[in-house]
Amino acid sequence: MVASIVRTLQLNPTTLSPISRPLLFFSIPLQLRAVRRASVSMSYNRQLAAAKKAAALAACLCQKVQKALLQSDVQSKYDKTPVTVADYGSQAVVSYILEKELPSMSFSLVAEEDSEDLRKEEAQGMLKRITELVNETLASDGMADMMPLSEEDVLVAIDSGKSEGGPHGQHWVLDPIDGTKGFLRGDQYAIALALLDEGKVVLGVLACPNLPLAAVASHNQLISKDDVGCLFYAHVGTGTYMQSLDGSKSTKVHVSATENPEEASFFESFEAAHSMHDLSGLIAKKLGVKAPPVRIDSQAKYGALSRGDGAIYLRFPHKGYREKIWDHAAGYIVVAEAGGVATDAAGNPLDFSRGRYLDMDTGIIVTNQKLMPALLKAVQESLKEKASSL
């Protein structure tokens, strides 16, 4: 699509500067962008409705677990990261709902969890608990005619997420709980679900049970428990919308229109192990950002950014870490359809077509279109300074 428009506009992308290239798509006249979008804007309505239902029900399961979290509900995976009954239960619910709501469509799911550890003898208590949670959640939506799922049914649903994705066909992409450490602390987490079609993200849903309905000003702000729980959703060509998890009327949202870097607050990961805070600080200093960073877990940051709570999101994983597509796919389209731009640290568009990993240059930067050139320049200068100091 972009290549054809480039030809239409008689532009040579190889002659564009690194800063200009990632902005090419977003600078194309709206009428040209609308050509492809008009042809697909109505074609994903069924998938979007199913995705919203699946993410909302998974959020209900997660909320129930978080309110009464038991030590037995938490395990450590092979890489020492925590996994809870809610991670597994959320994945099973989403997988089950998508297949039930879209029976005539081929089903491929790229997701974080699998059942290997749950099939071990010592995990039988955990598996029983997960099965109970899944059945209770599905029954709460009036799906008792399909109940109850057996433990094996739940394991099969979890293992539906073993797809490798890729550039062809349609693939769902799921992080059943993005931000498990935040979930365990009682802080932010998200159920992040997206759909790839021929390698492109075409819709995304972020269920953020603990994210305030009002703007996030700081991590420590006091929020009434009655005023939290957001569902963001985006469908290519139609914009990004937010509603409360209880199903209130949707509101169209848009990224911040801030042009002055000094007025641009930014988000970054709560956990220092997830992103290099020192590098983010150096970038913020170069831009002249005066506000302290807002550090929250999960793709809830993408949701908050899409409605203009902040203007910049920076993520710079430590060396050796490979980003997974489920950590960014849903957030990516939620921000993009809200008018934002997401690239890697070199200014390249994010490519979700290469399988389960999002291989890219150094990190991810997200902002509005007007701030991106200055942000990209500050990022590249900061990376050079950091490299020369080693």
C-alpha cells in the first residue's frame, strides 16, 4: 500500500532522511490513505465484536483473581518470570470465545502461554482452579449451555496459542495478562488482543481493569475504585475508541496535540528491568521535557497515550532481550488509529509479520506526528552518547 502511494506521489523513499521515512505514511493525503481503508473498514466488524467480548470477559476473570490472589495461584516459568492462574485462565477464555464467536473462520492464535507446566503432576491443583475460573467466567455471560469445560478442554484452549504467526493469512495475537508483575502488585495490567491480516495489524483491543477513566497524571495519584476500568479498541480506518469495562457509551480518543517538547510528559515501564530508565532520562533532557516520567506497567501505557494523557512513550529493553509481538500489537494500532506514530529507535516502522518476535533496532518510541522528528533526533543522539561512554 505505502509503496503504491509512494509511486503515485512520485517519491523515492531511499532519498528520504531517516527521520522522514517513518513519517511517510502519516504525511500522505487523507484521500489517498482512504483508498485502502475504505475497502477494509467494514470487513472486520465481526472480529472486533468478538475481540471486545473476549477481552472484557478475560478482564472479569483477572479482576476476580487479583482481588483474592493466593500464593498457590502464582508459579515461575522457565525464564523465572511469574505466571498466575489468571494468565492461563485469560488465555483460555479468549481462545474459547474467539473460536465460538467466529466458527466459520480459520483460527490461528499467537499467544504467550502454553500448557506444558500445567500438565505436570504438581500443577494439578492450579489446573483445577483455572478450570473453575474459566467455567465461572463463561457461565456469567450466559454460556451455560456449553458448560462445563473439562480440564483437558481448558488445556487445549490454552494451547491454541502456539501459532507462529507470519506474513500470510489472519492471526490473532494475545497477551493474556500484559504486566504480570503489575498485576501481582495490584497495579496496572492489560489484556491485549490484536488481529494480523497479511502481516498487518488491523484491529486491537486493550482491556485495562485498573486504568482510571480520567487522565493519568502520575503513578501515585489517588483514584476511586469506582472510576477505573477502561476498554480501548481500534479498527483500521475507523479511529480509536474508549469505553468503561462495564460497557458504557464509547468515546473517540486522539493522541496529544502537543508540539512543544518541553510540555510533553512521557510514559515508560514501571520496572527498571523492562526498560533503560537512564537512557529515557537522557532523551527527555535533550528534548527539554520538564515533567517527571509516568511509570506504569503494561500496554495500559498505549491506551493512556491514545487518549492524550501523555505525549511520548519510550521503551528501551536491556541488551539481549527480544520483544514479542503480543507485547505491542494491540497497543500499536490503538495509538496509530488515534493519530500517533510508533517506530523503532532507528525510525523504522514496526513489523509484526516475522513470527512471534518483533525484531528491531534497539527500542520502541511512540508519540504524535509533530513531535516525532525531534524525538527521533534526541533518541539517536542519546544512543550515540551512551555507546561512546561504554
